[in-house]
Amino acid sequence: MKISKLFALVVLCASCKKDHESYQDLYSKADKKLTEIEDLVKKSSCNNLGNWQIDTIIDGQGRYKYFPVDNLIKSDYSKLKDAYVVLLDAAQKADTRPKLAYTIPPEVHFEVGCIDGHPKVLLTTDFTVEQVRERLNTGLTTLETFYTNPSCEGANNWSTLPIVKDCTLKYVLHQMGGDSENQASFNLKYRQYKALSSKLAQVDPNYVKCDNMLLAPQKDVTCENNIPLIKD
């Protein structure tokens, strides 16, 4: 009888310990799930990159992580992500340490590319200097022609954003309000351009003074013949 009671007590203690895992253990388990997600992506090939979607996960430090997902791994990816979210939530609830009042701004990301033979959501760190310059050229054209046949019902619906090309300050039109998806697309392209510009400033000393031009003040917009124009 005493042995049975002792055994039951051991089982009960073990169960209590399991139900009250430390936040360190929970964070560790969450990190392992994140590693499993990374390994899942690395096992995939770079075929049909146009079919891959970009998903975002915020880790325990508040950092944004981007993962490419296609139909072949979507089910396994979703299971791992769900398990990760549960573990991270439990860890954060158990973690009574003071929390930082600010969040880490998300790193600008680009499309899904192929790095070392597997899909990856591209960041500025994945580009060579030549690729950064090329993307800056195409990025400027994209921003300048983003709005097809723009109409100007009121100058207050438009603003300008500074941009640098060949160390020359330029401005592009930015429509405020309107279609939210269109707005999000423009904002992403502009953030991508700024991120590429900052990347080039890090590796090209002659470009630093050019990149600082992005701090220039806005210019006003006027409507002429129902067309928005940037005032000189």
C-alpha cells in the first residue's frame, strides 16, 4: 500500500511539473518548432517559384520572419506553425519579466527566390551590389508609373514622396486613401526602394550622401486638367 501511494505521489508530482513548464522550456520548444519550419522549407525545391506564397511569423523577440509556402508543404507548414504559436503564447504568458514597450520594425522583404537550392523570401542581404543597383533602377520606374492614367479630383488626395536616382533627388506621386490593396502594394514598393537605397549606402561610401536625400521635405501637388502634377 505504501509503495502504491509513493508511486502515485511521484506520478502526481511529475504531472504537476509537466503542467507547469518554465517559460525557458516553452521558448526552447517554440524555437525547435521554428527550426522545423525552416527545415521543411529547405527540403523543398525551387520549382515553380511563382506558385509560392509568403507567410509571416513573429518570433519570441518580436522579429518578423518570412517563409515561402506552396501547396506541397502547406499542410505540414500549417501544423508546425499552429504548434509554434501555441508554445510561444504559453511561454509569453508564463514569462513574468518586464516587456519592452516598443516593437522591432519588420525587415523589408521581396519576392520568393532561390538561395542554395531551396526557396527563400528575399531580403536586401540576399542581393549583390550589382543586383541592388539594378533593382533600384527598375524600382524607380515602377514607382513613377505605378498609377495608370491617374485622375485628380482634389489635390488633397495626393502627396509626394522623395526618391533618389543617380544621386539626384526626385519625387513620386502617392495617392492617399483609395483601394487598400493598391495602397499596400505601393507602400511596399516604396519601402523596398528605401531599403535597397540604404543597402547601397552601406557598401558604397559615395552613395551615403545620396541616401540622405530621402529626408527631403515633401512637395505639393496640383490638379491640372484632372491630372495630378508635382509642383516645382
